[in-house]
Amino acid sequence: MSARTRRPALDRFRLAAAVMVVCIHTGPLSSVGDGWDFWLTRVLARTAVPFFLMVTGYFLARSGWKNTGRFLKKTALTYLAAVALYLPLNLYGGGYGPLEWGKKLLIDGTLYHLWYFPAVILGVFIAWGLSRLNRSAALSTAALLYLIGLGGDSYYGLVSSLSGPAAFYEAVFTIFEYARNGLFLAPLFLLLGAAGVTLGRAVSLTGTLLSLAVMTGEGFLLRELDWPRHDSMYLTLPVCMLFLFSLLLGRNRGEDRRARRLSLLIYLLHPWSIVLVRGGAKAVKLTEALVDNSLGHFSAVLALTLASALALDVLRPMRPSPTARAWKEIDLDALRHNAEILQSRLAPGCGLMAVVKADGYGHGAPVAARHLQKSGVSAFAVACLTEGIALRRAGVRGLVLILGHTPAEEVPLLRRWRLTQAVVDEQHGAALNDAGRPVRVHLAIDTGMRRLGIPAEDTDALVRLYGMKNLRITGIFSHLCVSDSPKRPDRDYTRTQLTRFYQAADRLRGHGYDPGRIHIQASYGILNLPPQPCDYARAGIALYGVGSSGAADGVEAGLRPVLSLRARVVCVRTLRPGEGAGYGLDFQARRDTRLAVVSIGYADGLPRELAQNGGRVLLHGQSCPMAGRMCMDQLFIDVTDVPQVRPGDIATIIGQDGGLTIRAEEISRRCDTIANELLSRLGGRVGQVVRQESNPCGSIRRARPGNADEPNS
């Protein structure tokens, strides 16, 4: 978007709204005239908080309210930081008693401007609930709450003359100090913002001016009648805000994150500025100019607040943009889609166990697991203890099974993080038992892969393990080693493995032992076998929409790739015929050639031989061959036939650009490897961007929820 068309009206009006809040608390025009100051601070500036609420509702609704939890968490943390910031002023003023502290924190705010935070938190909860109704019902309910609050605000003098309403509002004011709170004021404006109404520029501008004029008349009339208990709410305020927000929304193009940050800082900091200006003015004997003079006082407070906000903004922690160099794009909707497809291929009662080892096959294990958890997956598998702990730290609940070996010395960590450990052989099980503390385990059964596990035919060893008092055996599993092969001998071997596994489970039952949750299918077992009588199926590479041995594996099943890999063009070089480029001058120009340097290399996880094995990227929707030798941090692309390529352009290494696609399977075939290796090797310095266009639908069935093997289900 060009600078000429970029008009982030919503973000920039936040600054104006924050300044209006400063006006409310400093009375800039009180020295000029009481009526002028009333209009500025008690009429015009009363649009500030409703605007903040409307813009919040607008952006929450644009995401389908799926960001509500994240918004509430961020707002609560900001509020707690503000409470701590103003604690010295609270203590200087005498503080509060324990019960009053609770009331201030949860309802009224611990300082006069902090009421907004508990109000918006409660208001968002109510608005989110009302949004489940149709729009007219939600707005009608919110409008009714607003009218009730209006009686305790600007129209209090009218309703307090009636005994019934007076008693009601007296009861309300034992809970809320004012009616301008999350119950009465916030829901209506949040839902008006969520509606995102645009009425056209002329209508919006005319409506804003006319409704503001009517609200001005209403405010002065109520003041003359002496009805307001407070004056945060007017009958015409919602109408005025509807037109004003429509006007801003119609002009909004792009965003201004700095304006957002500064508006919040101005809102938070200005009471401290008021204290410091008054104290400083007294110390330097400028009270008349900086305190008694309302314009001088306002100017000094605003200048100090703005300077503090700018300084804090400059000093804020800054992180590099994830898309500055090379990055992965993770499509969470594709991940959920794949989970649903795979789940549909399982037997009733069988649930997915999402395999998120190797950082989710390079897709980001915490991000993938949390999203799958929201979608209904309750079991996860990792390769090692470190990966299991990382999932728990990321808030992943349910069963987390470690498929690889964990030494017995780490039993305390297995217990602390409520992890389930695979027993890789009888000796390992005995060592875990001898650690002396109960530990949840699944027994690995070797049915023919000869990698890990107790031999399926060794019933005595299995029985001995079940007799060990510290092993809490909650499942058994095996792994199919040739289920990806269509060859007849391999299909026969897979059937043999299945038979061995189920016979081992039956023999355990025959000895009186419950094998617990059983699972043997991995990705290709799900794709190539009929539904199995198991409790879980371990979905690994297929979950990410990729096939180990070929693209058709996932395409035929309807799976979609979750990961795209992109990098920036950093410069473009022109070579004459006969000139070389790169290490060993391995590329030799045979014509006038334009080479683009792309900021990704083998240190980022790409196979070094890819460039010399026919590797290509997509640029401007066209396929461009790699050239010369791949470097550790860059590679060359021949863009002679794509003359519009410029520095800063985005090259697609894996993914789609226009009508063309490069799949991970293509790259792995060129380099004689598998997509699993390619994706899991993508380096830690590669940035990551997560995309999601819709809500998790929660449609993936859980397998037997509430089992003891899932302590946090």
C-alpha cells in the first residue's frame, strides 16, 4: 500500500481520544470559561472511551472473537502493571482496606482513570456472550443495559425522584461506584464497533456533526436541570458514536502500531504527569503559570506525558521482523483440516495422537499442539523428555507420550511434568521401576521393525513388566515399518505385524492384565490400512499435509500442506556472457544474465546439493532456477526471464505463488531424501508466521475423554 493511500484513521484517532482523556482530567478551558470547558471535557471528550470500546469490538469481531482470550490476558496484564505503577499514589493517599482493595481491583479501578480496564474486561465477556445471539437481539440487550446505566449517570436526578428506581440504583452503587462500567456502558459500544457499520462519507460526516450538536444541547440541559450524578453517558452518545465510527472506518486504510502504543501510554501515564507538574511547579514557583492557568497546566501535562510516552516507546523491547530474511508460514486452518481428514479415516472410538516431535516436523510444536488441542485432539507424542517438557510449558494438556528413551534418572522430571514414557525394552522398564517412584508408561512392542520394544512373542517379559509396582502401564504400542509400501511382500509383512500386536494384547488380557490404550498406526497406517480396533492412531508427517515418499500420498487423501517457506531477494546482479558467480565460479553465464541473491542457504536447513540438482523457486508467479552452488546463508536464482524482480521481493522455496506450487516432496526427491528430514531440519533462525482464517471448530472426536492417562483433560 502506498504512503499516499495509507490512512490508518482508527489508529490515529486513538491518539486524539487519549488526548481527550487528558483534557477530562486537566480542564484545559476552565480558565477561559466554564461553559467552554464543560463542552470540551463533558461533551466532546465523552466520545473517547466509547471509541476505545468500539475499536476493540471491531477488531475482536473481525477475527470471529477468536482473539478474545488473548485480548483479555493482555488487558489484564496491562491493568496489573498500571496498578503497580500507581501503588505509590494509592499509599500516599492512605490506601484502601482489604475489601475495598478487592472492589477497586475488580470493579472501579485503583485510580480514577483505571476503571476502564475492569470495565472493558467485563464488557468483553458480556459482548462475546451476546454475540452468540443474532445482531438485533444482541444490540437490543446491550442498549437496554445502557439505558439502565443512563438512569444512574446523567439522568440520575430524574429517576432518583422515584422510590423504586432510587432503591435499585442505591443497591447498584453499593457494587459499582459509577454506572460507567462493564455492565452498563461497555457492552453496547463493543457491539456497535463489532457491527462495523459504514454509512458513506457524507452521511457519516453529517450525522456526526448533527448528533454532536444534539448531544451538546442534551449535556447543557441536563447540567441546567442538575440531574447528572456523573456525565459519562448521554442518550444521544451511541448515535453520535455510530456516525463517528462509520466516518473513521470509511477512511481507514492500513495500521499505525506506534499510534496504538503511544495512545495507551498517554492514557496510562498522564495522572503521574499531573502530579509531577503540580509538584514541580510548586518547587520552581511557577504554580500560577503551570497549575492555576488551565491551558498552561494542560500543555505542561500533555508535553510531559507525550515525552514520557515517546521515551518509553523508544526503549521498548524490539525484535526483528520474522519476515525480514527467511521464514516459514504455518497455515493452522490446513492443520485442522488435515486432522479432521485423518480422524475421519479411523474406527469409531479411535482418536488421533498428534506426533509433534522434531518441533512438529519443523512446523513449531507448541503452536501446532495448542491449535490441535483447541480443535479436539487430546493426545500428543514427542521423541524425548525435552520436547515433552516444552509442550507442557506451552500449556498443552492431556496425554504427552515420549516415544524415545528416557534414562531412569529422569523419573522425577517425568512425574513433575505428568509425562508418559515409552518402555523401550525390559531392561529399561526395570530401571524405571527401580527409580522408586510411580511413573506412567506405555510399553513398546516390537512386532518386526527391530528398533525399540519388547518382542511381541515374549509374553513372559511383558507379564514381568506388568508386575513391576512402580510402572503405571496405561497403554501398549508398536510401529509399522513398511506400511507406506504398496508391494505385495510389504503388505503381507504389515499384516503380520498387526497380527503379532493384537495377539500380544490378547495374551496380556488372558493373563488378567488390561493393555490399556493400544496404538499401532502411524501416518501411512492411517492412509493405507482399513480402520483398526485401536484407541489411538499416531499421525505424524500426514498431519502436516506432506508425504514421505511422494506428493500423491497426501493429495489423494485430500490433505493440504501446512508449511510454506519463503525468503527475501536482497540484491540483483547482471552478468555478461562468460562471467561466473558463486563459489568456484560454478555458475557461468551463457547470455546476458540477471542473478538474484536470496537470503536463505544450507545453514537454514536446505540441502546444499539442491541448487545443483535442479532446484527452483517461485518469484512473481513464475518458476526460476537456482544457479551455482548454494551458500551457507544465500543462494543464487536466475531471474533473467522475470525482469520485474527487485530487492525486497519474496521468493517461495516451498509453497504456492500465483498458479504454481513447489511441494516439499519435490525438493526431497531432488536430493534423495524424504520430506520428513527436509522439514525437520529447517533451522532455528528461520522466522515463523502463523496464519489462521477461521476458528477451530472442535469437531475432532476425542478418544475416551477423562482417562487417568490424561491428567489435565
